[in-house]
Amino acid sequence: MKNHLSQPFSVSKIYEAILQGHVGLLAKAITLSESEKSIDRKKTGTLLTRLLPHSGRSIRIGITGSPGVGKSTFIDAFGKYATSLGKKVAVLAVDPSSEKTKGSILGDKTRMEELSRDALAFIRPTASRNAQGGVAEKTREAILLCEAAGFEVILVETVGVGQSETAVRNMVDFFLLLQLAGAGDELQGIKKGIMEMADGVVITKADSDNEKRARQAQVQFQHALHLFQLPESGWKPTVLTASATQKKGIAEAWKMIEEFRKATCASGFFEKNRQQQQIVWFHQSTEALIRAKMLGSKKMISQMKILEQKIREGKIIPSVAAQKIIHAL
Ligand code: GDP
């Protein structure tokens, strides 16, 4: 029998290379983790388990905002600022559309021109994925791999669609909402749920004619955020303005996140939150695997069809039918 572990994707080889910060093999490891083949899942599991003690030493920052708000320009400038401090920066993306369209505009290298040429940066465009656990689980694994490779700042980009924002919120330490200053009511059209998830808001494109409006928006947002209950972190969300093209407000955004880290590390929330996120990941993976197991079994599918028919005929209650399925798993 062939020993798969000694093939090109040898776990030991990748393990060593990742610890040495080899980005080529880091990219390959992420590709491996995205594969749904059971042999690849096994290898990924072995690799991640070995790398686990070397992961976690980073600040994980989620960045969200509507298309056109300036995410990639901001990430480019913010990432460059972090690398100027000597930090290694990884950019990952969670794009809900990639599951359907098999393509994505997030996490695209060409959108982050300066950062993509920086030796301290690693940008991973979103691949088309059909993962059983969804794109979120894959991104979580990619975060661990990047951390083991020595990346200290992990930026996870997502676009303003409720579900993906919640998923990203559940895998990062700090969640940053980018927002444009509008002409009218700044808060119109922003879902309260997203505001409540944010640890910080940056009003983008605060330059030239837009500067005054950005400051007004800053005041409005800060005011609105005060009305929310203080989050569990104990951190009062901060609102800043920035111009990524003029590199203004970038250092302030970094400082805000550093302060958040210091405060939440001191209070114990930082670690507690990460532990809780691991539990959420575990639950979500379990659910995804149960679903996959159910849908992957012909016997199970035919049993479900029979039960569905009985439900239609009013012969069985859906919750009782569900119990029957679970017992048959
Ligand atoms: P994304 O879709 O959220 O990633 O937005 P982009 O970063 O691609 O930016 C959308 C547009 O806004 C581009 O034309 C950028 O050049 C422009 N833009 C981004 N940041 C700024 C900024 O700080 N100031 C100004 N004036 N324009 C910006």
C-alpha cells in the first residue's frame, strides 16, 4: 500500500516548512485543508494537531463593509503599516458568494497592490469551495496554519452579508466595521446586528470634500454605539475616521486594536473568547459532519423520503421523524 504521508503533501515536510515560515508550502497546506477528500482531511487533521501548540500567537482582526466602502484599500494601507512595524501579516477572506459562484473578489491580491509585494505579507484569495463545513471552517483552519507560520496579524475580510459576518465575528478577536459617510442619515441601512458585533468602526475615505462629513458620521456612530449595552468584552466600541489613500488614521486604527488587546488580555476576556470560539467551531463542525453523513448515505436518504411522505400525509410529527433519523445515524 502506498504511504500517502510520504507523497508530495508529506505532513512532516509541510509541518517543518510551515514552522520555518515557508509561504509556498503554507499556501499548499491551505489548499490541502480545503480538499474534501478523506485522505486529505486526515492529513490536515494530523498537520493541524501537530501545529496547534505553535498557533494562536496573533491578533485576529475581522474587517467587514459593503462593496466599495474601501476594504481592500484599507487592508492594503493597514497591512503595510503593520509590516512597517516588523509584523508578519496574513490576509484571508470569507466570501459567501464564492460557494455559489465559484469565484470571488475578496482577498484578491490585485486589490492589495502594495501589500502583495511585501515580503512580510501573505494574501490568500478566496478559493471556490464546497466544503461541508462551509467557507468559515476552512478559514479557521487557514488562520491556525498562518499563525504556525509566524503570522502575527491575521486580517479576515468579509463582505456585508449577515451570515458571513457572524461567521467571521466568531473567529476573530476584534471585529472592525468599515463605513462610508453618507449624505443623509448615517445610520440608515446599517443593520443593528452588525453594529452590535463591531468592536470598532472606521469611517472611510475621510479626505478632501468628504472629511467634514466623515467627522459628522463619526459623532453619529459614536453616539449610536453608546446606546447599546456594553458588550461582554467590557470594551466600548470606538469610532475613527481614516483615509487609506492618504494613509491617515491608519496608525490610530492600529492603536485602537492594540488597546483592545491589552484591555481584554488583562481582563481575561481575550483568552475566554478564543476558547468559546473553539467550542463554537466544534459544534458547527459536528453539525456539518452529521448533515454530511446523513446526506451521504443512500439508505438514510430513502428513509428521509419515506418520512417526508408520512409528514405530508399527516401521519407523523416532524420532530418525531427527526428523532427516528437521528437514531438511525
Ligand atoms: P472594497 O470594495 O470595499 O474593497 O473597496 P475598494 O478598496 O476597492 O475601494 C473602492 C473605491 O474607493 C476605489 O476606487 C478606491 O480607490 C476608493 N477608495 C478607497 N479608499 C479610499 C480613500 O481612503 N479615499 C478615497 N478618496 N478613495 C478611496
